Amino acid sequence: MAEIDLSKLGDALDTFLGPGGNDDLLNQIIENWWNQRVYPEIARSMDEKKINASSALKQSFVPGEIVKSPTSINTILLAEDYWEFVEYGRKPTRNGHIEGTPYLWQSIKEWIRAKPIAIPQNMTHDSLAKAIAKKIHRRGTKANPFLEDAFTESLQMELVNELNARLGDLIFAVEVKS
């Protein structure tokens, strides 16, 4: 009968996850995956859908802090706050303005300048931005799922496979004694 010594598994996980462990390798793998696979897919999806008025949204995507546990590795995607409105759209507004945030028309005014959009002769940047904001408040906006189209399950599995290939021996090193 074979005896499996699981105490070595803990040592491997500590080496991988713990203080002084191999975080550099993990960060390098995730950074390469991000730079070579994820960001280019997001940029491609945004370009295909013509979501790129000022490039601010596209340039704002960065991976957040990596959080590790013995059973998972997690990170979040950081970007300009309005990415959700582009991705999921927005319903007509029912509540008033949220204190401490810019008014919608102010953000639209910046967008008009970045696009650039021709201002009708009888309007100013402010009046056009307010008219667009009023329409959005009344009707909402349509979803434009650029992230969902870019961040596919197969793209995520590429990272899983890379982590398994590069770190699997370290994580799953167990000693089998007979």
C-alpha cells in the first residue's frame, strides 16, 4: 500500500503563495498574459465596435492587485468608471444626481470635445451635452458588450493552462512513499 505524504504539498504552496515565495514568477505569467493576450483582445473588440472617442477608456484597462489563497488566484480589472455603462448600457434615470460625481452632461461635454462632434450653429458645447444627457436620462443607452466579446472563456483558460504548465509541478509536488 502506498502512503502519500501531503506535508510536502503545504511546503510547495507556501513557496508559491507565502512571503518570500515565487510571486515574481506568478506576476510575470499574469503580466505577460495580460499584455500579450487580454489587452490586445479588449482593444480589438473596442475598435471593432468603434468604442474609442478619446482612447481614455481603452488606455485605462489594467489588472488590479493579485489576491492568492491556497485554492485560488484572483484579480480584478480596473478601468474608467463608465466602462459598465458602455458594456451593459444604462436604464432611464429615476433618481437624481449622486453627490460627489460629475453630472452626466459634464462627462458628455468632455466626450463631445474628444470625439470631436460638430456642434450645431444654434448650440454650444454645454447645450448639446445637456440635450444628449436629457435623452439618455429619458431613454437610457444600449449595451455594447466589448468586454464580454473579448474576455472569453478560452482566453481565461489560456492563463489556467499557462499557470498549470509553469507552476503545476511546484504546486502539486507530493512525495509518494511505498
